[in-house]
Amino acid sequence: MLMAVKGSILIVENEPFMREAVEDILDTVGLKVISTGDGHEGIAAYLSHQDEIDLVILDMKLPGMDGSETLRMLRSINPYVKVLIASGYEEQDVRRQLKDQQAVSILKKPYDADTLLSMVNNILA
């Protein structure tokens, strides 16, 4: 579970239990975490901290502005933003929802700490 990478992660997840669990997992390995509960908060946090955010973990099912729209806005701010989509949907369904926005990694919910850390490590390495 130890990771060699360091960095800051923005979590955009509307389920408080899930958000806190992901925060705890990432915090355990020394990553800095900023977390928000919806797409609008996520965009605001990214705008405030974009110079330090190395990765966005983005839930697809968010109130107000869904994951696809949030991703579109993040990409309009920074076309090279690294995003890990967390979703209970199958990968092909997520990719269909994202339409033209294909350059993302997808983490299938539910997932465990090792799977999360492995994906984060691969993206940040």
C-alpha cells in the first residue's frame, strides 16, 4: 500500500461516506487531499488550487452538474488535467456518457484501497 508518488488530489464525490473513505486512504500514503461534494464545488476548488492539483478523482453521478459536465469544465480550464472517473457503471457505459472526452482512467465502484492506490500511483508516476 506504500506509494512512491507525492501530490495533491481533488476528490469530487457526493456520497460523504465514500468521500471520507477515499480521503483517509490517500491521506494514509501522504497525499494532500482537497474534497468537494458536487461538480460546482469541484470546479471552484480546482480554480483555487489548480497549480497544486495533480489528479482529480471524479464521481460520475453528482447532483446539479454531473461528472461528464464537470469533466468538460475542468478540461476547459486545463486541457491536460489528469482525471480518474469513479463510477458504479460499466466502463463502456461511462465512456458513452463522456462522449468525446475519452482520455480518462476509470475506476469501477465499489473498489478497495489497493485498487484505488494502484490506479492513483499509475496516473501520477
